[in-house]
Amino acid sequence: MTRSFLMLSLGLPGALLLASAASSQTSPAARPAALCVAPGGNGFAPCPIARGGQTIRLQVATTDLPIDAINLRFTEDAPAGQAPRTATEVIPPSRSRDGSYEVTIPAELCTTGRGTTGSFEVQHVFSAFNDTVVPKSLGTLTIAC
């Protein structure tokens, strides 16, 4: 009985962990929020609702310090059957000690008119050595127009 209890105690937590990981990957609502530094703040927190054309301080990376331009892609989480709004913002070459960069929210995301709000995935897009494009999700950001 001790051996079967030991196997059960080791197997059950692993199965629960796998089940929770699988359900979080399939749920679009489970994506984390993009992180920002509040004006005058010291730490990162989920970004507040931003407006097209507004400049925010967005966390891009905390360990690697890119010296080339940083390409960010904003893609709307559009309802099924509706084309998502997308735009790209290029951050000029710079260095950052805390991994955050000043980013201007592309105004063209708000071409559909005033009074609209959308959830956008922000991706850091960079090229790998073999010229393939590799996006890294920075999380989601709510943009109001």
C-alpha cells in the first residue's frame, strides 16, 4: 500500500500541473498584460489603458540590452471574422538599464474612429541568424481611441 500511495502522490500533482498548463495555453484570456513603468515609478505593473499617439514606458527586456532598433508589432485581438488592426512601432537604437523603453502607441491603430477600445498583443519582433522573423510576446495592452 505504501508503494501505490507514493506513486499516486507523485503522479497526481504532475497530472494537475500538466492539465493547468494545457488549459492556460488554450485560453486567450490567460495571456499576461504588458508591463509598464508608471511616471515616477520604480517597478513594473500592468500597463494602464493607453491612447493612440500616447507615449508609455514599456518593458521590452530585462536582461538583454539591444543596441539595434527594436521593432514592436501591435496586433488586435479581433472577434472572429473581423480583420485585426495592426501597426508597427520602431524604437531607435538605445540602451536601457531596467529593460523599459519609451514607446509611442501607433496612432494608426485608431483609424476606425473615436470611442473604440481594443485589446492588442504587443510583440518584440527580431530576426534570427537565418533571417527568420521571431516574435516574442510582451503581453496584451488595452488601447482606447
